[in-house]
Amino acid sequence: MNQLISKLGEAGLLINDGATIRLDALQMVDIVDFESFFGSTDGSYAQLCAADDNGDGTTKGYKRFFDAWKQAGIL
């Protein structure tokens, strides 16, 4: 997870002194919250997408951001 956070910082996606991830122009998530959702993963695209699935037919809704990060070479 630390490597992912570092890459997000290099891509300019960390704001508020590195406490927040900018997901897109209007959406952000606190790093503490993001790590509570995805911290048990290795930060890979596959594991992040799997952790986004709530297991009941719903998702947390982050896959579109993971897709964008993968396309940008962050993941």
C-alpha cells in the first residue's frame, strides 16, 4: 500500500499535505479511509478491484478510479 500511496503522490494526486487522495476533479478520499477499505491488499490492480467488491452484488465504487490509475501507469 505504501508503494501505491507513493506513486499517487508522484502523480500529483495527494493533497492536503498528503492526507487526501484526489480521485477526480470533484471527489477525494482521506488516506486513512482509503487504507481502511484497501489496506489489506498489496496495492495491485487485481487486489484493489477484488476488495472494491462488497460480496453482495454491490461495490464501494472505486473501480473506475483504479481503471484510470492503471491506464495512467500508476497501477
